[in-house]
Amino acid sequence: MKIDGVAWRPIWAAEDGESVEIIDQTTLPFAFGTKRLTTMAEAAEAISVMRVRGAPLIGVTAAYGLAMALRDDPSDAAMMAAYGTLHATRPTAINLRWALDRISAAMADTAPEDRFTAAYALAGVMADEDVEINRRIGAHGLTLLREAAGQGGRVNVLTHCNAGWLATVDWGTATSPIYQAYDEGIDVHVWVDETRPRNQGAFLTAWELHQHGVSHSIITDNAGGHLMQHGEVDLCLVGTDRVTATGDVCNKIGTYLKALAAHDNDVPFYVCLPTPTIDWRVRDGIAEIPIENRSPDEVLCVDGVLSSGEIVRSRIASPGSNAANPAFDVTPARLVSGLITEQGIVDASEAGLAVLNRM
């Protein structure tokens, strides 16, 4: 995708051939900047503080992080220690574990002196694969937007959080059908949930859509149900950090409430995901998926920009009050209209997922 007309990815191999560079998402949309990650510890920090975020992008970043750990010490012991450090950064997104497992498995038959080169190259392959996966997700989802457009009317899509190209290596998951529809000439408008407390919708999704020229409006997280009641939402497209083998969907906190509102108003609710986001070992999302609890400061404070351009953090809650901050919730499969994957659109059920080829 493009920023001010220039093509970018949120992560790319550095010119030195042994580190990786990222778009630092902690300053968006107020300031654009990049950061070089030179060690496994720096990759872990970037994931933990959300310089990179979004399940597919976290996975690729972790892959590069494990490669850099092998550069510094290619032993099995060091690899397992780095695996543990990286895996602990974000416990909910399954792509993180998937990426670490893929690198680790490939190293089992690789001589220690060759491990860094092999792992670094594989991380690059995984990045390129993610781009194609997300393009294909968009191509399948595009059929739904074409259908909704009918004879040329406007299609109103509601999103939650950021499942855009900033959350992947390119295209995005939930935004890929939107970008492809826009590029095809479909009149598409996006209702962008602000997505408290990190405001990934207001900060990142809106910024992306603006850069691409897609019509959009930022709404409060509580406005979606009202819009659905008044026929102003044609379909919901969201991403996910983990899907169970039975079709339960774990995504950014607030997704479950949007699914309930969509179900009550007969609005189709689709989840866009690459197949590595499916956790085939988990069946009950509510009982089995670990939910990350983040700092109360994310709820009690908000980042903003002054007229001078200075980015500041301000407390917005009552002094002396504490906060709870679960980062994700689980939407039961019964509320999901379908899962849009790179292999096609399938039912959110064990039988529906069974037709997919596992990665």
C-alpha cells in the first residue's frame, strides 16, 4: 500500500542483511517514523509495546526476532530461550506461536553455523507469503461487496480495531476486500470504530483509508448498533487474533458486542483471516484462549497532539480511579456469518473449517 503516493510495508529486511526495519506505529497518525530492530530483545520490545501489532505482522516480526537471536547464538538452548521471550510478549495472537514454531522446526535439520542465514531468509519468505495470502483474502471478500453494491449503490462497511495493512505485511485482512472494491470502482464507505482504549481504528484504520482515498467516518465504539438499526450498515468486516477449530473468534475487545448487534439486526458479520490464525488445538474459545490484560494506563489516559505538533499523553479518567483492561473478547461461532480466508469463504464451524488445508 502507499503513504503519500510511496509504496511501503510495515516491516522489511534492512540493507545490512542482519536486522529488520519497521514503521513505528506508536506515533501514528500524528507522526510517521521508522525504527531499526537489531536484536531479539528489540523485536520483543516492539511487539510488547505495539510498535508493531496485528496478528500476522506480530508473527513475521517474531520470526525475524528469532533469526536475530540465532545470529548472536545459534545453539538450541539460545533458540529455546528466545522462543520463550518472544512468545510471552503477546499471549493471545496465535500467529506469534505459529511463526516461532515454523522457524524452530526449520532449524532442527540446519547446522548451527547456517541457522541465522536460513532463519532470516525464511522470515522474508513468510513476509512475502503474508502479502499474497491477504491479497487472496481480499479477492474472496470482494465478492460480498460486489453483491452488496447491487446496481451501483453505496456499500457501507463497519470495521473494528485495525485489521489493515499496518496489521499485516500488506493489504490487511478486513481491509483487503475494501481496498480491492475501491480500486475496482465500487462506491464503498467505511464506518471506523475508534476502538478504545488504544484507538487503533481512529488512529490507524482511518489513517490508512485516508491515505488510500477511501471514504470513511470515525464513530464511537457504541454507535455501531444504532447505525445497524437504521439500515446504515450493509456488512461488518473484522479481523481476528485467533480462531478455534470450531469457529469461535477472538478479536479486539468490543468485537463480541458488534457481533451481537449485527445478529439482532440481520447484518452479515464476517471475519477475515489467514489460515495460520486458526488454532486447531483449541475448541472452546471462551474457556481456552488466554486473554491478554494490558496496563490500566491505556484506559485511564489517551494520546493526542497539540496544535504545536507535540504528542502528549493526557489522563481522561477520574483521579484516584483504577481500570481493568482486557484486550480481547471471544465471539461465539453462532454469531459469525462466515470466515473469509485465502482459501475461500467457509462456515464458522468445525465442518466449515475442515475443508481448509492446514498451514
